[in-house]
Amino acid sequence: MLEEIKLQPHHHYLIKAKWILPITSPPILEGGIEVGGNKILRLGTFKELQKEFPKFKILNFEHLILMPCLVNAHTHLELSALRFKILSTGSFILWIRSVIKKRETLGLTEMKEYAKRAIDELWREGIGIIGDVGNTGLTLELLNNSNFYGYFFKEVINFKGEFTFKQYQENQFYSPRLKITYSAHSPYTVAPLLIQAIKSFNKKRKKIFSIHCAESKEEVEFLQTGKGPIVALLKEKGQWNESFVCPKLSPVEYLYSLGVLDENTLLVHTVNIDEKDLEIIKKTKAKVCLCPRSNLFTGVGLPKVSEFLKADIEVCLGTDSLASNDKLSVWEELKTLYLFFPHISPETFLKMATFWGAKALGFHNLGAIKENYLVNLIGLKFVEEPPEVPEKIWEFLITKEKEVKVRIYA
């Protein structure tokens, strides 16, 4: 059973654990975290901190591993009712068609109920920061009443460019933890001028701009040749834009030519890229979100993780929706990446799932256990006894069976 502890700002706490994993600094065996005013004040061994301030209110989790909450930087909660209703065919376009067809059979009540279950699942999995993308806004109330930090991205899909912006009154109606803005679905479903308008809208409000990019070969074919199954799909759905001129560029180059790439842009998937694309991403400091298990399900392949890291590009992780995944578990994404890329350190993968994810969504005081960071921690219990060697704890954390036993937040 998951225990939840909400810290009070007027109390001074000393939290003890078997291991503390700050993420941005070495693990601490028999560690302690000093907390006051809902912020992390100091880290160290429990004995050292207790000697200096013996009158702390002590929270003892001596059999658990404590770490920052996980980040699911990209998902679509309103599609949660599609879990197990769509088969993996290995064809991206067939998957898109299946999602469109199946979604039309869902009612809003059903979608909201399954979204609620998905939010509960995310919480039990240790997610504390979320990037939720939706077309209906039905998850807003659910997220508002939760303890998640994150974004709700109201997704725009209109290749004809017909759209009217309406300012969300988030300060009046929604939790300060939740940021709300628009996102563009992709370079092939949103008109170029509209992509620029959405980016401008977000830039003025200092919000993250999120867009699916370079997810499939069909997307690359469309933007480089103006041909392929995407053209047929757009025409079928009445979304073909007769004024569209094929840019003859890769998806990343195309978005760069539109001037929408910067440190507050989040490119989701980015599977089909080359060296030139990597150079552009690095140059513009755009963020990248990988969804490996979704990519395998839709048949688009795995992202070039090694190449991103070699180029010093910080990437984060998402699960995408339950239309292309069986779980909303970042732990499963970590296992998958570690299986396919064993030469990359498990420590790096955990940084993707926490610290880099928080930065990608603009939460610069979350995602690590550091001085002056907000408290948002998870305590993990393992079937096996954790090792007592710091170098082995990272792989253990990813590969071994575990359960989130406690959540500590302010």
C-alpha cells in the first residue's frame, strides 16, 4: 500500500533512508535529508545531520531507497480508454488510422473514467511531473485536483491553418502546479504559419512549446517530397492545404526554418534524424523527449540515444499514450532503453527520467535532491536487498523488481 506524506512548511524535518539518490550527486548510504519550509536544505549521512540538529522531526525510511519523483514528459491521458484496443501492425499510418477510428467510438464519460485510472497509475508508478497532451481538455479537472506538477498541452491539429486562440484563465481556475498552453501536433498536421503562431503564443507567455517531430519515415517522406500516405490521409480527412509548398527538408530542418526551435521547445520522438538534425538541435538548445516503447509498438524504430548523448543533447522520457503502450511506466521505458543500449550508464538513464525531464518542462527546482529544491520524493522497496556499493545501485534501481512504498511532497 502506498503511503503519502505531505510535509508542513512550519516543521523542520530530517528524513532518513537506506539509500538517498540525489541524481546530480553521488548516492548516500544511510543518508539524511534536512527539510524546512517545504524545501531541501541539506544532504548528508543521517548521523552527521542528526548530531548537528537533534530536535528535528524525524521521518525514518531505513529500509527504502529515496530518490526524486519521475517525470513523464509526454503522454495523452485522454486516450487511456484505448489500452489493448489497438494492435501493433508495424505500420505507423495503419496505427494512426486505427487510433482515429477507435477514438470515434469513445464517449467523453468513458474517456474521463479511463483517464482517471491512468492518473492513479502514474501516481503509483512514482511520476510527479507530467506533460499531458489533449484535444478535449477533459483531463484538466483531474490534474487540477491532483498533486502532479506539469503541463496540459491543448493540442492543435489543423493543416489548413484555421484556428482561433483563446487564453486559458489558469491563474483563476487551476492549480499553480499545472501550466496550461497550446501545442502543435506535428509538422504534417499543422500549417506552417499556425505552427509559428502557436510558438509565438507560448514564447510571449514563457511556456514550453511541444510538437511531435521526426517520428516516422512517412513524415520525413512528406516533408522532403510532398508525397506519400500522409498526403492521402490529409485529403481524406478534409485537411489538405492547397497552398502548402513542400519544403524539401527534414522535419527538424523544417521546424528550424520556421524559427520555432529554442531552449523552450520540446521535440517529441525524434527517431528519424541525421547528423545535420543533431547539429540543429544542439545549436538551438531544443529539448528532446524519447518514447521508446511507443516507437517499438508503432514500428518507427528506436531513437538514436547514443548520438544524442554524444552531441551533449539532454533528453527526457515519455510513455506516449495507452494507444501505443500497455503501461504508463517510466520504469519500463528505462528497462527498454537499458536493454537496447547497455553501453550507456544506468545513471544517465535515471537522469533522463528525473532531472533532465524536469528541466525540459521548465521545472528547475524539481527532478533532483538538491539544496533549495522543492520536496517531491519517492521511496522504493525492492524484492532483493539493495547493494551497499554506490556503483551498483544505479543498475539495481532499473533492473530489479520494485514498488513505490511512500511519496513525500509539500
